[in-house]
Amino acid sequence: MTKRVCLWALGSLVVQAGTAAAQQSGAGEPLETIAVAPLSAAEAPPPPPPPPPPSTRAGFAQLEEVIVTAQRTATTLQDTPISLEAFNEEKLQMRGIGGVEDLGTNVPSMVIEPHPLSNTTLRITIRGVGITDSQVTQDPAVGIYLDGVYLARSVGLALDLADIQRMEVLRGPQGVLYGRNSTGGAVNIVTKRPDPTMFTMDHRVTIGQRDLFVGESSFNVPVTDDFAVKLAVLGRQSGGFVENTGEGEDFGDREALGLRFDMRWLANDDLTVDYGYDYTDLKYVNYMFQGVLLPETQHGLAEFFKPYAVANSVYSDRRLDKLASGAPMEKSGAKVSGHTLTLTQQLDAFELKYIGAYRKLEDSQYPDLSGGGGDTGYRVDLNIYDSAAARLANGGEPTPLVIPVSYQHQWSHELQISGVAWDERVSYIAGLYYFTESGGEDGGPLHHIQSATVDPQQTDVLLALLPAGLRGLLQDNALPRLSAYWDYNYGIRNKAYAAFGQFSFRPDTFDRRLSLTLGLRASRDERYAIKDFIQRQYLEVRLRDLSLAAVPVPAAIVGSPDDFVGVEARSDYDDISPSATVQYELTDMAKAYLSYSTAYKSGGFNLRDPQISAASGPASDGTNYGFGFVEGYKPERVSSWELGLKSEWLNRALRLNGAAFYSDYTDMQTNFMIAGTISDTKSRNAGKARMLGLELEGALIPAENLMLGFQYAYLDARVLEVIDVNGDNVANLYPFIAAPRHSGVLFGDWTIARPRWGELRAYVNWNYLGDRTGFVITEERRGLTAIDGYGLLNARMMANNIRMGRDGTLDIALWGKNLLDKEYELTAVDNLPHADRAVIWGEPRLLGIDFIYRFGR
């Protein structure tokens, strides 16, 4: 509440100051201002003129030129032979994008889902290529880069980022310049740099439904002519859309604080030193999965208590606004921070750049996967549990509340050399890269994960495990109960080395309209993991609410996993990833290209594998898979051909870009769910697939004040081969889970009027994401996790550039997301004891207002 009051006070001061400025300047006299000059300057530079309208030629407006760094050097979007989407600061604001999680429906062929156990851990796919799980030992397939620094873990990606200047989404494998773990593509996030030439500040206050309150401020302060610092602060508070009528926190509540400090020193005419520090502290409450379908399929041990679980769970195929936790719902949290040092030395013929970074994260995840009925007789959570079984398992004490913590530290160093030669016919970039990380997940001490009252009709089967005398006494009076407990600790240590280069040549033939590019990256990965894991299951005998006794359930009956005590696994991998591109300028405003690119995703180890090694024998489903945790899995690879066109027409009033691609996916890292378990899987390189598709985008300015545009993606992704342990091809059971055939965006941007006080503007966009197949695993489960396609309508009405004195402007915007209040599902699971299908819903309609004040621009 304190954060919210502070932010509100900041917003109030900004609005009050603006109002006062407007009143004082209303008499026609300019408001006096205080000049803030650099320490070495005698006078401050004159204030900049007001933002001009779009450039015009012969009476027609032109599309703006978009600068990107997709190829690690600054180029225009139209000159970059890659299928990509770029969002500058204005476009991010128009679309309501504050972080990576907001990109999903805004980028055709990209899907972003929350992980079932943590709403801030994202499963990201591009062109169908991504990950189905999130483990500290498994790397993502889409690389995320913040100011050139690779973010190795998908944990904690759903964070609000302060002071974003630009976001770029690169589709397809990016193995040469972005390295490992970019088989699906890459996301490049660029923040604003300090500017020594002038003092500026920006403030934003957002108020919206469901207690939404956002405050963001940034200050650019020149210290000398060649040294400046920048400070940005972001605070956010919002409520969820599902009320918890049980104990504890409300589902979906979120509070975030983000800080960013940047420094730029122009040491001399040729050397630039940039330093950046970012910190985010997020507190959130996970949503509870809502049951949709009753459990008709086999659920292993849960068959004993499935009827009781169903009787105490809530089901609906419509979005509910109330669910109830049995045990108190607890908060989760994430803290992420990082330091980045960038040195850029400009020499006569080339540029040297060093990027060094240290980052760390800590994410505590509390899930509750119970049935939403608020009953304590059926629980799937990590909270305190007191019973005879809990005391037997935990040395005479109740098992405690445990909120598992994922943590990671990473160092990275990259040295680049780039430049042009031979009368600018040759351009190049080459470099060396080193990365190391350590981390893990701590899920101890021993704690409750699941408990439920057994179906009375099956009492005889379970009571048969008890001594005969006790069995006869309790046969008609006791309520047996099954409970399970975990204690685990995982650790990783990884290293990666790479050398890369990309060279482009423009021969004098064809008037230098032809460009030939070759690239190559050599990589080495060293992987290490250690696993401690113990699971125990007990049968309790209860008389009403009194827990009388407990006995361990034999592993032979329930198929318990192996006990892991300091089990270590190691592996090393080498890779060579080439690329080639031919680009030709058809006209001064149209370029065609043909490219071949490759990338690989690191091998690793599956923490959800219940068996130590091949020597463990058959798993709980009776199948001898022939491998376990220590054998791990090898890298997977994607190679892709892409034919594209980048073009502008009608004096740059029309932009049409397109790309068609074909990709081969080999050595797919495939997760096999072990039948009758909730989360036990086996992972191996067992698959081949191919993807082909088409991506189009266009923008048109039919009149000076109107822009219309679209983006569209067609994707045909098919798994061709998945070989099971019996040698059978079961590809039909392992489709791409997040590869919608159709996705797209339509938008319109209309400057309604430009009165003397500023600008009146409207922006509307409709985002569509097509059907997703979801997991299949077995034929009886087909369709249980499928997600129907949906479209979302969003709009923003703005009064911009309202003059507030001589150096300030104010923007006021009314906005709405999901204006039609579409009910849509974000993700679905089929392995909960009480449901064959349970879902997390997308956000309902949200309305709000922005106040944005800028000074000194």
C-alpha cells in the first residue's frame, strides 16, 4: 500500500505541476524555466522544437524508417534479411507491451504461455519451436537478450521492464550471431542510453480496473559534456480476476518494483563506456487451475481417491470469478538483477566492442493444484500438513510450509570486431564468447505435496495392507487417506564457449545491388547437474478428523521413483552452425533475399526422470526405457531455408514485407509422460519434424493522418518421426503443442486532429492466435490440452503533446484491452487427479487511463 501511495503522490504532483503550468501560460506568456546545464557548459542548449508531424512529400505522409540491431549492428528494418517484428517505444505503448509476456499475441507465429507451476515462468515458442517444460537443467529454444546479454533461464521472464527503447523478435534459427538455444528465434530487448547533451525526464501514471496502478519515472542527467547518468523507477500493483474465497492470498495479485541505473562516458572521440544495472522485485500469487472436464482417463495412484477429489472440486467450461484454496494460498516472488559493462572503441578501419555481464535471479514458486472447492480433505499443495503420516515422515513433527526456490548466477563475456573494408564492398562482424552459470532449485525440507481421502468403495483394498486385527476394527469406521511428500535439491554448473563470424560482400557487378553473406559459429558446451530427490507415500487411518495411524505404502504398489542422493551427471557437446544469405536490390526500395540458417539447443538432463540410470530397470508403468537421469539427452538442431522480400512503394506510403520458410528439425528432445503419474517424464532425442510457413506484413498510409496495417503468419508444423522404446513411430502422439496454423494482427492509427494545443489520436488493434493442439501422449488424451483460437480487440484514445510550459508535454490516453471481454484459455493440463482438463484463463476486459509527462525533449 505504501508503494501505491508514493506512486500516486508522484502522479498527483506531475498532474498538478502540469495544470499550474497550463494556467500560467494561458495568458500568452511563456512559463519561466530553470536551465539545467552540463557542469562544463556555460549555457544550456535551447529547448527542442515540438515533435513534427509525419514527414511528407508531394502531400503524402511517409512510413518511418525503423532501426534494428538484429544482426548485432545497427541497420534499418528494410535492409535486414530476416523475418522479424520490431517495436519502438511508441509502438510498445500503443500495443500495451511492458515486457516479454505481452509479446505473444502481438507477434504472429509466436506463442507465450505461463508454466503450470509458476505464472512468471514463460514457455515461449516461435514457428512451433520451443520447450514444453521448465527446469534449471533444460534450456529454452528462444534466446532472450537484454542489451546484448543472454538471459539463460526462462524462470522469472514475466517481469515488468523499466525504460525499454525497443524490442525485436527474430523468427527462425539464429545460430551464428545469437548462438545456442535460438533454434526457434530470439528476442532482443534494448533499453535507453544516457544522453550527455540535455536534461530530460519522463513520468507515467496508469490507473485501471482491478486495482491496477503503475508509476514510472526516468531522469536523464548530464554531469559533464561527455558524461551522463540515467535513473529509471517502475512500480506496479494489480489485482487478479479470480477471487480466492478460501484462506490466504487472492489469485493473480501482483506487486512489482523495477529499478534501472545507467551511465555513459564518452572517454574520447573514439571510446564509449556504458554501464547498466537493473533490479526487479516481484511479488505475485499464482492462479489456480480451474477444472473443466471430469477425470475419465487413468490417473494411476489417484484412482484410489479420484471420486472424493471429484466430489470436492469445481468444474465449468466458462471462466469463473471465484475459486477456493483449502490450505492458505501463499505468495510467490522473484528477484532479478544484473550488471552490464559495454566498451566500444572506434578505430580507423573497424570497431571493437566488449560486453561483460553478471546476472542473478531468485524465484520462489508456490502453486496450489487442488480442485478449487476449498476442501482440506483433498489437497495438492506445499503448505503445512499435520497428521500421523506427516509426523511419521518428518521425525515426529508436522511437515512445514515449503516454497521451492529456483536460483541462478551467470557471467558472460563477449568480444566483437566489426567494420567495413575494400571501399565498403565488404562488411563483417566476428567475435569470441564465454558463458558460465551456476544455479539450482531447493525444494526442501520434506513437505506435503498431495493428500486425499480414499473412496470408501476401495477401502478394503487399501486396508488389506494393515495388520488383520487393526483392519477388522477399522473396517466400517475409518476413513483411509493417502498422502505424499517430497524433499529435493537440484544443482547445475554449465559453461559455454564460442567463436563466430559473419562476412558480407558486395561485388561491383550488378551496381553493387547483390550482397553475399556467409556466417559460421563454433560452440562447445560443458554441462553438469546434481540431483537429490526423495518421495514418500503413506496410508493414513483416520476416524473423522482424528488421524490415528499411518504406514508407508510399498514402492511396488505405487511405483515410487528411485531415491536420488547426490546423483551427478556430466556431458560435453560441440557444434558447428553455418549460415548463408544472398540479397539483391530489385529497386532502391525493394530487396529480395534467400537465406540458409542453422542453430542448436543444448543437451541436458531431465530432473523429472524418476530413474537414476539404465540400471534402474522398468519404470512404474512397467516399461524398461533403457536410460535415466544420468544418461540425459543430446542437443537438437534446426536448419531453415527462407525466401523473403522487403519493399516500400508509393513514395514510402506503402510497405510490404514477406517471408516463406522451410525448416528441418532433427534430434528433437522429446518428453514422454510416464503413464499413471502426474509429472514423471522420460526425455530422449527421438524425433524429426519439418515446418513450413509464410509470414506477411504490410502498412499503408492512404491519407496523411491515417495508417492501416496487418501482420499474418501461416504455419504448417508436422512431427514426422518419434521412435519409442519399442522402435515404433508414434509421431501422431507428439504433435507440436503450440504451433497455430493461423495468427495475425490488424491495426489502425488515426490522427483525428492537430489543434493548437496538441494532437488527438486513436489506435485500434485486433490480435488473433489460432488453435493449438496441446499434448497428446496417448490416444485417449487427445484434445484434452488443446486450446481454441481467439481474437482480442484493443484500443487507445490519446490527447498527445499538450504543452506544459516551454519544455514539457503531457499525453493523456484512455485505453482498453480485450474490449469484447472474450473468454479464452491461456494454457491447459490433463494430469491433475481431479480433472482430465483444467485451465488457466486469459485476462478479462481491462480499462484504464495513462498520464505521461515529458520534460526536455
